[in-house]
Amino acid sequence: MDTSPIMTPLLSLARPEILSLKPYSHAAWLPTLKRLHANEAPWRPAGDATLAGLNRYPEPQPQALIARLAELYGVPASAVLATRGSDEAIDLLSRIFLRAGQDAILQCTPTFGMYQVAARIQGADVIEVPLEPHDWSVDPDRLLAAWRPHVKLVYLCSPNNPTGNSVDPAVLETICRALDGKAIVVLDEAYIEWSQFASLTPWLARYPTLAILRTLSKAHALAGARIGALLAHPDLIRLARRVIPPYSLAQPTVEAALRALDVREVGAARARLDQLLVERDYLRERLSACRWVTKVWPSDANFLMIDSHDAERLMRASIQAGVIVRDLTGNPSLSQSLRISVGTRAENDALLRGLEAA
């Protein structure tokens, strides 16, 4: 009688070494007991203002944080892994699914650079499908034609960084349906809070090989705390828990995230999101009138991508005005482009004055 475990399509995509990996066994988390089992110092360091104490190891995958992230994103707690920003989730996916010299990722360029960096570190190949240059949209037919069985991760960033546009949900559904069980479709929703489209987290129940990346860095103003989330089928979350370091999240980070996810703070964050949209429209209108700017691209994010007939001049002018923007000209498809984060009215006006004086 065959007693081998049933391999779901999701698990069959993972590296065999990960499936058989015995994870590190960290010290038991029993906070009501005196801790003489983890080789910790019994005193707090000077200046320690945390609730739990920096002399103690933090709770691995803190239950309170997982519960609040699950509530925020509308998914079961079993579908959530808390990570050090989205970057750690990307790294974990690379280590779980990519074998050096054998597997590959597929990405639509230009896009967020960490997808390929994590893949290259893992020794995997990177297949690129260029976005449509007239509107930076994803062509699902071209993407699916480029897919091969050794492509284990397909990255889609919506809204896309650095172009700012969202991927049409109909396009995403075509891709998810075609690759269901064949590859992990990784949807990066770092900027979804500013998008005209809703998050696709409800799709996790429909597509077991869909994974979604979320972060508190942008809309919740916690870039310095480094808190992200991998949302996926519980089987994938269990695999990721085998690979993630046991004490990945620092105690101050966890406590900052819990404060930010308080009901009142979440409401305040939504109000600030609305205000930033007003500033985005303000900045877009005035950049469009700048003589050095040839195009301001539509954006569903908290930034604007612009084209200029002299991008180098604009970079110099912004720095002279005490403002730095992102130079994208090193990318062959963005040789005239800059990316500008939407700031406060004072910051936006400082940039605009500098560009006008260029």
C-alpha cells in the first residue's frame, strides 16, 4: 500500500530539499513562565522602551500580529506569513521554489528590481517579457507564450513600480487561470491602497498557486520598521515557515506594527491616503506644465513617473532645490524617465520651484 504523502500541484513545484527540510527548533514560546531556556540575559539594556524587553527573543510569527494582518487583508490567519518587508517574502519564495541552474522566474519589465536580484542570488534564470511601451500594460498572450515548465515564479506588480499603472484584473485572471497548478503567480500589491482596483486577496481561495505580497511600508508609513506579509495557500505558508529565520521580526518592529494596526490608526491612515491622492493630482497638474517634462504617466500609486527631454538636467535641478527623485535613465526602456514620490505640499512645492528654475 502506497503511504507516500499526496503531492498537491503547489507542493510539487517546491524544491524537494524544502519539502524534506526539518526546520530549526526555536525555544518554546511560553510567555507566562520564567524564561531560563533560551540563554537570554535576565536584565533589560539601557533605553529599552519595548513592552516585552529587548533582552528576550521575540515571539516567532507573533500571533497578535498575524491576527491583525489577517483581519486587515481579509484572509484566514493560516494564509499569512509576516516578513521583513516584501523583500523577505520574495527571498523566501526564491529559496522555496528555485533550484540553481534549473529553474527560472518570469517578470514583466520594467518592474521592481528585487524579483530578479533574489532569483540571481539563488542561481536561477530570469525571463523578461517587456510591458507594452505605449501604456505599460501586460500582454497576457505574450506572457503565457514565454512561460516554460521550468518557470516556477511569475511576478506581476500591480500597481507596477516604477511605471505606476495597475494590471487589468481581466488580464490577471487570464494568467492565473492558465498557470494554475503550473507556476506560482506572485502578485505584488505594495501600492494597492492607492489603486482604482481592489486587492485580489479573495482570489486566493480560487487559485492555490497564487501568492500575494503586501506591506505596511507604504500606506501605513512603516518603511523603517520593515513589516510585510506573504498571503498564500496554507500549504505554502507552512513551507515558508520552515525556511524563514526563527526570530525574523524584531520586537520594536512588532510593537510598531501592532500600534499601526490599531483600529483608530488604520482609520487615520485611510484619511492620509485620501490626502495623498489630492497631492498626487496637484503634483501631476503642475509637472504637466513644466517645460522640461514631456509626459506625466497616469499613476495608481503614491508616485508619478515622468518623461523629460533632459532628465539629467531635472535631476540636477531637484538636488539643487534640496530634493532627490529617482533616476530611472539607466533602464533602456526608461532612458528619459524619473520617478517622483508624492510628498507633503511643502516638499512638492520645493521640487516644483527647483524644476521651474532649471
